Amino acid sequence: MDGISRRGFLKAAGGAAIATTLGADAAVATATSAPPAAAPSMAALPRRARRRYAIVGTGIRGSTQWGASVLARHGEAVELVGLCDVNRKRAEVVRGRLGVDVPIYTDLDAMLAQAKPELLTVTTVDATHADCIVRGLEAGVDVITEKPMVTDEAQCQRVLDAQRTSGRRLTVGFNYRFARKHRRIKEVLLSGVIGKVTSVDFNWYLDVNHGADYFRRWHRLRSRSGSLLVHKATHHFDLVNWWLDADPVEVSAFGNLRVYGKNGGYRHEQCRGCPHASKCPFFWDITKDRGSSELYVACEGEDGYKRDGCVFREDVDIFDTMNLAVRYSNGAQMSYSLNAAMPFEGYRLAFNGEKGRLEVRDHDRQPWTPERPTEIWLTKSFGQREAIEVENVAGGHGGGDELLLDQIFAKPDLPEWLRVPGVRDGALSCLTGIAARKSIDERRLVRIDELVRGI
């Protein structure tokens, strides 16, 4: 599916795909109040031969979602044959946590040659994703990569070219698509109840705990993460591309660093040993977190990486305040903002259409307990406002983590529009953030087609 456009696969699916979600416009009021069908049972799916599976990057995401969760949920589908990390000690910790007896490598090429995996998952530092992906593809291996697929346009071109040349499959781990609330939004849009979408309002809020954590870690450096416009917002841009069934065409953006980094009145290298700990609201005692202490503090001697870095370090060169305007191939426009120092976490989203408006308010981590974690409202032009029911699903990222793994490793019978994201999806989501970053730096509107060829 990597070479097929979003419009193409929806045409191929035809009216049947839409009929299985909400049905015709006239039936929406009834359908939206009914509970959606449950995900298919994994027990009913046929068993497959186990694939040789390896992981490069053994941090939190690699050890949990792509390590422990894969083995626990789909151990019958894969056989873990190797772990790779530049920090050998951290890989040893993860091997112990997973309870597996597999070789550890500090060189990816050595693991590819000796462990001979058929499937490689990449969960390294963002800026190294492209190199790991290309080396895997060139070795004849299918690759799964955490988002973002790449951090700049040169990396993007290299990955696109390698995937075409190798013919191997590249999957991008966009778990947000698979969250029940996000699938519900897609179903309503597919029904056509608000008509053609003319514009999107999207505001994402990171609170002073989650948001600040990016500024403690390697993410604070543009050279490592590409900035939050790439590392974090690539999730959001992929959702909009998918919801609209459209490609981003051009981007104009503003960004600034207003809270973290140089804005602090005091600073230290890290939270441990900080003389300002008693007055700093961002102070975090990593030693009270056993998991982080084992994975990072105990492994610092290998590479010097400090997981509890000061959020006010002067080398911070990413933005904490961002605003974008994006135009899409179907004529729709989006206004988007990302703020990383809010008193609460979640997002506000609205689709403005020819026949009405779909509004979403998602409460993630809040200082209060909302009646409904996710509220979705449909307002028809010249009509009434009604609530769209959506259940709160347990699991990582609203159940998205689990359903993504099922779709990759077990292939349940799900609608075509819920296909596993591929190389093109990874590229377009990253390129939106890359274009925004370039727009901020160069103070101009940036077209996507000036960044790469053959997308």
C-alpha cells in the first residue's frame, strides 16, 4: 500500500468501507449513539510462522511497546533474536527485564549480519532513525520505526529512495491512529455528515510535567530530535493527513522558546545535586523512579547521558511555543498550535465543513476529573447539536498501542482505512514539521514539494 495514495485506497474500498462505519447521512444520529463493534478476537486468527525479530534502541519505548508488549501479546508471531544499543549496559538491563537469552550488540550491521533478523524495530534517538532504517532495508529486512521517521528533508529523501530500491516494507508506529477516539472521528468524517471539510482548528497542550520532560532529555536539541515540530507534532500531522485523506502542500509557521532553556533565572547541569532544587518547580528526583534509575542512572557511565537534565540549560534550541498554517491537497486549511508548558494536557480540535462542524475536546492529564475524558460534538448547519458517543478504552494511548501491534503482527479484519501506516505516511507527517521549522528559520512560506522529490 506504500505506493497508493490516500484517495486511491478509499476509492478501492468503495462505499462498503463507509457503510461499515456510520452509514448514510440520514442515519448518523442513530449510529453515533450506538456503541461501535468490538475489535476482532486475536484467538480467532490463524497462527503464522514466527519471524526473526530484533530491536535497535533499548530505551523506554524500545523496551516496553516494541519489547515487552510485542512478546507478551504476539510472542507466537515473533522470535526475538537480538538487541542493539550504543549503551551496552542499558541493553543488558532490558534483556533482563524481557527475560530473554539473546545476544547484545553495540553495532547494528553486526546484528543484521549475525542475528539475521527478518524484522527490525528502530527506537533509537530520532536523528539516527534514518540511518538505521536504511541499513535495515539495504540488508533485505522489513523495518518498523518509531515516529518520527526522519528529522530533516535529506534523511527523508534517503529513506524514500532506500525503500523503493529495496522493495522491503517500512512501517511507521503511528499508534494515535488506532486509539478508539481517533477512529471514531474518522468514522464520522467518512460518513459525510458535515460535508467536505473546509478547515481544521487544532490546538495541542503539553502540561508542565510531560512538556517539561522533553527539555530534560536529548529532545531539547534540534540536532537530535528535529524539535517538537518533528518529534511530537508528527503524530498530530499524521492524524490530520489521515482524517482529511489529503496531503500537506504548503506551511507557514511561527515558533519561539518562551519558558524553558535560557528563560530560566537559574540552572544546573541536572536535577541531582542542584543547589536550586528547593525553589525550582521543575525539580525531578529520578532516584525515586526505580525503572528510570535502572535504565538510565545506573547506565550513565557507558555514554554520559543524563536523563534528569535541567530544563533551563542554555543549550536548549527547540521551541516550546508553536503556531502553523497548513494548506492541503484537497483545499482544506489548518490552524495548529503546540504549547509545551500548560497547566493541563490534552487537545481541542474542530473540523469545519460545508454542512456542519465536528468538535472534539480531549482531557488527558488534568488537575480536575472531567465527566468524559473525550467529548465529541456534532453540530449540523441549520440543525441541532448532538453528542457523539465514544467509549474510553484502556491501554496505551487510548488502546492505540495494542491495536497497532495487532494490526502489524496478527492482521485482524479491520477496515481498509485503518491500514498500517507506511513510508509515505511517515514522510508526509515529518515533512509538515520540517517545513514548519524551515518556515520559522527563514521567515517564509515553505512548499512540501521543494523538500523532497517523488513523494
